[in-house]
Amino acid sequence: MIGSLCFLAGSLPFYASWAGAVGTNVTFFVGSIFFTLAAFIQLSLSGRSIPHREMSKPDLVDWWAAAIQFAGTLLFNLSTGVALAAAISRPDAVGVGWKPDAWGSLAFLLSSFLAIVATKDRRRLWDPEARTWHGTGLNFIGSVAFGVSAVGAYIVPATGELANEAWANGGTAVGAICFFVAAVLSRRPISPRVKMGTTTNREG
């Protein structure tokens, strides 16, 4: 949720004008770190096994969805980090860090597709509630939007300008909103294990 809000803020023109090139890129970089933390948590959740022969097909697909998503967030770390360094040393630089950003967007798109495949038979997942249709649907739309953003952020060699600034900013904003809503909807109530100084166990 925090990472999504950072990406949403960074994509808004009025925020970029207020924060400046360095501040905006710091926002994106911080957001990418929270994306990576979330992806790592998802990949290493208790109960998830690494791929093995006895693993069901939905679990195998779901694991790869999480692993590819995690790789995508690392690429976003790289792209936003490079862009931040460029903003500090060369404030007028345009399109720095585009390649890892494009590959990260592609990884998100592939991950979201695999998540949809896993959700088709989610009752066979290690955690049936780990994938829901509203979550996978929103994440897929968000990944498509991030892909549109990457296309818009491509630097046209002849002009040295963005291919489409509206696509670049709008795609990031729409993607961030989708990811944020999906994160909110994925939250589940946690039964407290410690109450009034005593430990309680779940029944059933």
C-alpha cells in the first residue's frame, strides 16, 4: 500500500513540480523498496514451498508468479535508483533507467498473468485465500497500466523526448491505484494470539 501511494504521488505533475526532480525520484525509489519488501513477503510466506515434484500445478504456477514479481520489483529498484542518481548529478537527464523499468513492467505483466492462471484453481493452493479474483484482476490491470507507462516513457532517439508523457504518468498513476486497492482488499483480520497477558490458541 505504501509503495503504491509513493508511485501514485510521483506520477502526479503537481507533486513533481512541488518536489522537484530529486524529490520525485526519491519518492519513486522509496516506493520501489516497499514494493520489493511486499514481494519478498509474498514469496516467502509461511506455508509456501519451493517448487518440487509433488507440488500441485496451481501451487507451482503461483510460486512462479510470486518469484517473477519479486524479480520485477528488483528491476524497479534498479531503474528508480539509477534515475535518482541521474537526477542528482544531471537534473536535465531524460529517460535514465528506462530499460530495467521496461523489463520490470514486463515481469509484472507475466507475474499477473500467472497469478490469474493459479487463481482458476485456487482451492488447490497452499492457501486458498492467497489468491482472489478481485486481487488478481486488479493487479493484472495495474500491470498493463505499468506496461503502458513504460511504452510512454521510451525516449525517441530523434527527439530525445518521451514517446508520450501522458501515457508515462497516467499509466503509472492507474497502475498504482490498482495495486493500492488490491492491497487493501487483500488484508485479512488477524486473530490476536496474546490477550490480557495470556496466550490463546486458535480452535479447529
